Amino acid sequence: MTPSSITILGGGTAGWMAACLLQHHWPGTMIRLIEGSEIGIVGVGEGSTPQLKVFFDTIGVSEAEWMPAANATYKVGIQFEHWSQKPGYERYFHPFPTALDGHSAGQLFRAARLRRSGLDVQAHPDDFLFPGLLAERKLAPLNPENFPLEVSYGYHFDAHKVGEVLKGIATKRGVEWVDTRIASVEMTDDGEVAALIGEDGGRHEADFFIDASGFRALIAEQALGGAHVSFADNLFADSAVVLPTDVAQGGPECATRAIAMDAGWRWSIPLTNRTGNGYVYSSKYIEADAAETELRAALGVGKDVEARHLKMRCGRLDKSWNANCLAIGLAQGFLEPLEATALHIVLVTVEQFIKAVDTDGLGPEARGPFNDSIAARYEGIRDYIVAHYRCQLRRDTDYWRDNAAHENLSPSLKGIMTAWFTRQDLTLEVQRQDIARYYNAVSWHCLLGGYGNFPQKLEKPGEDVHLPDMYRIDDFLERCAMNFPSHNEALKAREAR
Ligand SMILES: Cc1cc2nc3c(=O)[nH]c(=O)nc-3n(C[C@H](O)[C@H](O)[C@H](O)COP(=O)(O)OP(=O)(O)OC[C@H]3O[C@@H](n4cnc5c(N)ncnc54)[C@H](O)[C@@H]3O)c2cc1C
């Protein structure tokens, strides 16, 4: 049975996304979103995964309707720069999973395995996969109708503007918006949430509640006492400093850049009207002022542009769904933004919640498997992020040396690393662990091979070794690229519609 009324606390991106999805799937449910607008939103989540495209397709909103309004650009993946000091591996591209790469991924796997076994074989992932080529050439991932191979993509966007767009859609479709600051949570005798009480005295009841109140986690942690499982002992970043720059010459890129710094990394997120930049760092290794100075120097930006400092708490709630409340967004958990997965998790959480309730109702029989599945997703994504830090090949500061040395790895990640470094079949290991739903074998090959985690001493392959035909792969990728339009032109066409 679906809830007859739902109250969402929080009008950040998470709250409005949930409102749109719940309204779409359960049109008969009364949905209210409460937001203390004077509190504001965190407003820095500006890069997505392809799940955001799925979201807009699901709720029936076209790119022309939302992209220009949110200064959005296309995103085909993430370029990692300077995470390795091994010559030839200073950068690599982590693409979103794309059907087109199915044509060459097998060759990448074979080349990497030969290279791991000590043979002098070309095995840099960028040489085998397509989206990095789109990024390099600033081409939009929009295949024409007569080219049937699709490239999956996400977006970059202005978080405040996308929130406004979602609010407009949700309220137009019947979601009630209440602007008030919630002062307390009223509980029932059996430990459920009865109502949210506003500072103005208003009492807001519902059958079910969504906590999207950001890092405060007002309902899920403060009222329901949910336990926070910290990831601080294997993800060191706890702070960020953010500042904008102009759009890159020649128009916005169609990829995020993740560039290594002294005590962390900085993102470069291209929008149509500005580039968002943020240095994600560990306060144990660098002071906030020094981080800001390092970021300004890297960007060539003076004190006239204001910087914003943020604290982050990496970890997740023990149970995302507790009693009659589902936590989403920063209230639910946070993984540092290296793979830009926060909104992805919001969307997956809400979709899975709807499915669980539709199948098993609102009782504990739905809750248990749901919470296990969400926890596993956090941990699967966390492991991939930890793997970046553990397998990078930079040794110039304590930060990078300590990251490379720390041993607090999950059994799953240990299994992946063992398979890679002992020359086993990594694809089989990903299958054996059933973790491709978080990151597939292509992603793992990109991460481990992209940093150049191969033996140094190499032998020439013998005549009997069947090598990938690099000419054919290159030719295939080049010819595919000819079908895609310029990123700039594609963005202009969106605006014109
Ligand atoms: C440095 C950094 C970089 C990030 N980069 C990315 C990225 O690239 N990609 C990505 O997907 N995610 C990223 N994220 C995460 C992303 O910003 C968030 O997941 C996303 O913005 C959703 O936030 P939210 O809606 O949960 O919380 P918030 O934006 O903080 O919203 C909280 C809401 O709750 C309301 N509220 C709080 N308390 C009360 C109260 N007492 N009464 C009434 N209302 C209340 C506030 O008014 C606000 O509307 C990043 C986060 C950080 C910190």
C-alpha cells in the first residue's frame, strides 16, 4: 500500500528530485515539501552521472526545457590529471558505460592482462575507449539518427538553477510547497514520526516523511537517532574550497576534470556561463587558507573573486529507511565528490524505495532488504573512490604517500587489487563479486590501468602472442567520432528550441 501523504523536509536538489519522482509514480499521494528558504542549500553538486538523464526522461522533461535554464552542459565522463607521475600516465579518462565501448573493451582487457604479465603492449585505456575522444574534441554525445550506437551521458549544471527548475515542475504538478523553518519533530509512542513542528507553530502531519534536510539530518539522525557510519578512516577528505572562473576558451568542455593537488584534488566543472572549481582536501594535511592559496594559484585567480569554504562528513546512515522516514541526499550520507555520485544515489534511493513499497508495502519486510541494498551501494562506490587514492602513483607529498600506504581496505577492494596485481582476470573478479552495478570491468580497468599500475620491466611479446589491432581500434573510434556534433553547437541548438 502506498502512503496517502508524504512530507519532504528540505528544498535542496535531493528534496525536489524526490518530490518530482514521488509525484510521478504515485500521483494519488498528497506530497508536501517544507523548506526553510532562509537557511539555503549547499548548492555545490554540479556534476551528475547518466542517472540524471534517466530521471528527466522518467518525469517527462526534455533537455530543451531544463538545460538552458540551468546553464547545463553535457558530461561524458571524468578526466583524471596528475594522479600518476609515471611517464605516459599523467592523465586518463573515466568514461560513463557506453554501448559503443563494447566494441573495443574486450581488446582493452586483453591488452591490460598482457601488459600486467610484463609484455610491452599498448594498454592505456584512453587508446581503446570512445568518450575520452569526444571530450578531447569537445563533441556532444548526441548521435544522429543514422548512427545507431548511443553514448550514455550525464550533465553539468548550476545546482541552484536546477533546484528552481525542479521546484517549478513539482509545484505545477501538484506538490505543495511550504516555506517555514522546522523547529522540532513530534514522535508517536511507538517511535514513528507524527509531525514536523514549524517555528511559526504550524504542525505538519503525514503518513510518511522524507528527510532531505542536508547534513543536519533533522529527522533521521536528530529525531530518530539514526547511527552514522563514518568513512573517515579510509576517505581522508573532509573539506572543500570553491570558486568560479570564466568559461574555457572555445566553449565549455563536455567532461569534468579531476586534477591532483598537494593534499587532495580539484574539480573543474564546465557550465555555459562559468566554470565551477573546488579543491577537495584533508584538513589534516593542509590548512584552509593554504588550500585556498593553492587553488587560486592553480587557477590564476586573485582575491577579487570570493571563495567559499565547506566542511564535509563522509559516511552513511546505518539505515536510510527507518520507521516511517526515508533519508536522502546529504541527510542520508555523503561520499566525497570524486565520482560525482551524490545525486545518483538520491535517484537510485527514491526509485528503489518506490519499487520496494509497490512490491512489499511499508513494513519491515520491505525495509530490511532495501537498507541492505542501499548500504551495499554506498560501500561499492566508496571502494571505487578509495581505489583511486590507493592506486594513484604520486609520491610527492605526505598526503599522497599516506593514501598509497593505508591498509584499511574492504575485502571487496582487496579482492579487486589482488586480481589485478597477481595477473588474474579482473573481469571475472568483478563478475564473481557482483559489483558491476556500481562500477563495471571497464571502469576498473580504466582506474588501475589509467594510473599505469603495470610492471616497469617489459619484454617484447613473442610471435605467438595475439595482440590487439590498434590500427583498427583507432580507425573505428575516429570514424565514430565523425558522427557527433560540436558541443557548443549542440548547446546552442538546445537553447533555440
Ligand atoms: C564539496 C561538495 C561537492 C559536491 N559535488 C557533487 C557533485 O559533483 N555531484 C553530486 O551529485 N553531488 C555533489 N555533492 C553533493 C550535493 O551537493 C548534494 O548531494 C545535493 O546538493 C543535495 O543536497 P541536499 O538536498 O541533500 O541538501 P541541501 O542542499 O543542504 O538542502 C537542505 C535543505 O534542507 C532545508 N532545511 C534544513 N534544515 C531545515 C529546517 N530546520 N527547517 C526547514 N528546512 C530545513 C534547507 O533549507 C535546504 O532546503 C557535493 C557536495 C559537496 C559538499
